[in-house]
Amino acid sequence: MERITIDPITRLEGHGKIDIFLDANGDVANSYFQIPELRGFERFCVGRPVEEMPLLTNRICGVCPEAHHMASAKAGDAVYQVDPPRTAKLLRELLYMAFYCTDHTTHFYALGGPDFIVGPDAPVSERNILGVIRKVGLEIGGKVIQMRKYGHQTVEMIGGRKVHPATAIPGGITKILSEAERKEIEAMGRWAIDFAQFSLQAFNDIVLANKTYLDLIVGDIYCHKTYYMGLVDAKNKVNFYDGKVRVVDPDGKEYCKYEPKDYMRHIAEHVEPWTYLKFPYLKNVGWKGFVDGKDSGVYMATPLSRLNAADGMATPLAQEHYERMYATLGGKPVHQRLAIHWARLIELLYAAERWVELVTDKDITSPDVHRKPTAIPTEGVGIVEAPRGTLTHHYWTDEKGLLTKVNLIVGTTNNYAPIQMSTKKAAQNLIKGGKVSEGLLNMVEMAFRAYDPCFGCATHSLPGQMPLEVRLHNQHGELVDVIKQFVE
């Protein structure tokens, strides 16, 4: 049996590889999306004071430290049974909306966008952010940089640092927002709304107006019918920072809705021997393997999942685009995975609108930003929506607040089963009769890029080194050489 290896896979955060096995006819018999790194954060956090966790866990990743910072602070709130003041919650969420705008911008223009804007068959040297800028113009490249700049400036003003924010703690936040800072953040937020609308128009002009790309989105190659997960507010509208976790079935009907503290009643994790990353699934449906449908416990947690799981967006402009997407794609829920890119831009607009709502709230500059914990620490769960999916931090402590056990289910981990399914299905549909090209392999990679996975977040190699293994095969599929780096 011939094996094709894509290693390393590209335009994602972290490291992974795809092994594709061909049968005697040259068709795909099986495919494995492997994560060759060992995750260790749950173990080396044990013994640390719970107050350190918002600073420690945001070092898991430099791409989305804000997500771990917020989930950890909320878990700390729960451990100490303390409800932060309203202003503290507003400031935490404001920082989070600015982060969301920055992160979604990065993925659309630098990671996922090249496949659509430049084209999946374009030379490798052009399928990157520079190729995107050459295609759309320097002015748009400048807008992308400006959006990232404004997002990081806002994170720094509230969080103390552009990367790895430091101000969210159990019971609230440590920094008060001045009126001068508020005005500056408001101006940047209003600019972000314009940028998000511009990005949605660009998606319309470049992607939706191109029949080839539209056929890819609505076709079957990248389609799976699974359950969908996302945080919702009291009105079942999308919320990134707070609320209950809602799950809908493949028909769009609510399957369950639960408080963060109850996640273990609904989520379990399956282990396969060929990868270090676990496969979460719906416990009360059960693990039935990598298959679609109501009888399978596989669920997805992405921007599209959040829109599928909600009854709408909580801001007016985002709601308009939400309605347009579902009208264009035939109603809810949408199962086509490439539509995640469209949903991501709708979320970008929502985050920008919410940014302005928060910064113009009358309480945003109040000095009441922290409530001192007084209860004996026990156990707590914090959940936010990371850009890549629902992020859960669960901490157990002794009576002194020292951690005795830690469990993290990160956004990408939620999506590992559907990513495995998507890459396998794409390979089976695209590779026939042993005919393989670099462009086809890139289209297999497009299946995982839609999820915007962060395997630096989901897994970690304890020595801090990047393990890679490149396997070279000749024209007969025979292994001729193996080049290893930091692999035993």
C-alpha cells in the first residue's frame, strides 16, 4: 500500500502531518491527521496557586493567549465562588472583542485566505499573505496591518501587554480604564466595524462571485453533518465571553444547553493510539467512530458552529450578514465546512460592533473593577469561546488554593474528530487512480485550514522543541530516507 505524507502541514498554528494511504487502484483507502507532539500543560500546572493560572496558561500559545487568560480568570472566579463587578466583566469582554478582531483578521487574510484569494493551484511561493497583498493591493494590506495594530493596542491598554495580557485575576481585573483611553479605544472600534464590513464585501467580490470557489463551498467534498456547539446568551444569541454552552443536532434542533460547571455531564474524550491529541465527543450520544449523523457523538465547535448553534447575532449589522449567509446557503444549519470562512467574517463584524457597545457603556470607566475573594477555594470551571472553538478550563484545588488537578479542552481539540473526517473525505474525493499533484494536496490541507486549528495550543512537547519527521518515497512508493528532528 502506497503512502503519501504531507509533513509538515502548512498555514496553521502548531505542527502536524497527514498520512494518506492508497490502495492497489491508487484510490485513498485511509487517511490520518496526526499530532506528533505531547501535551503537558495539565500536568505541570499541578501544585501551582490558582491565582497564577491566568498568567501561566496564556503562555500555552502566542496566537490566542487572551482566550486562555479569560477562561482561566473565569475558572478562578468559580474556584473562589466570587462574582466580579460589572465593570470588570465589561473590561474583560472589551479586551476579548479586540482580540477576536485581530485573530479572525489574521486567519482570513494570512492563513485561510490565500487558498481563495490567490487560488488553491497557485505556486506555493504565492499562497501566503504576500501573495494576497499582490492580488488585492497594498492598500488592503495596510488595512490588515492597521486592524491588527488597533486590536493589539486595545489589548495592551486593558491587559497591560500586547501579547500575554496580565490584568484579569480571580474576582475581576487589576486595571482601570481612563476616559482618554476610552475615547481612543472607541475610535479604533468604530474603524474596526468599517474594516469588518470591507472584509465581508471583499469575500463577496472575490469568493462568492467566483463560481469555482462557490461550487467548492456548497459542494460535497468539504461537507459533514454533525452536531454543533457554541456559547449563547439568555436569548440564544452568539456570545464569545459568557453564557451557556448550546449544542444543536445535524437538523439544527437543540440537543442540550448547559452551564460551564456541568460540561463533564455532556463531554467525554476518546483516545486513538496514532496521535497525542484526544477526540472529544458528546457523552450521551457515544463514540461511534469518525462518522456523521445523529447517532455519532462527533460535534464541531467553530465560527460556523456558533452560528448554527445560536438563534442569531446580538448586533444589528452582523445579524444582517448572518441572515444573508443562511439565505444564500439554503438555511440552517449549514454543513459545508468551507463556509466557516464566511462565518468567521460575520463574527469579525459582531466583535467590532460589540467592541463599540462595550466601550460606550456608562460603567466602563468605573473604578469598581475587583471583588476580593473570601471563600475557601475548591473547584471551578471557566468557559469562553476561543476563535477556534469552545475553550474549557477546569481546576481542582486544595483548601490553600494549590492546584491538585487541571483539565483543559481547547477549541482545536473539540474539532479534532471533524478535522480527521474532513481531511480523509477531501483526500478520497480528490485523489483518484494514484494521480497526485501539489495543488490537490493543498486542497486536502484546505479541509483542515477552514477550522483554523491551533495545535501549539492543543498540544505541547515538554522540551519546547519542534518534532518533525520527513519520510521520502520513490516513484514506487518505497521508503528511501527518513529525516528526523527532535524525534526519538
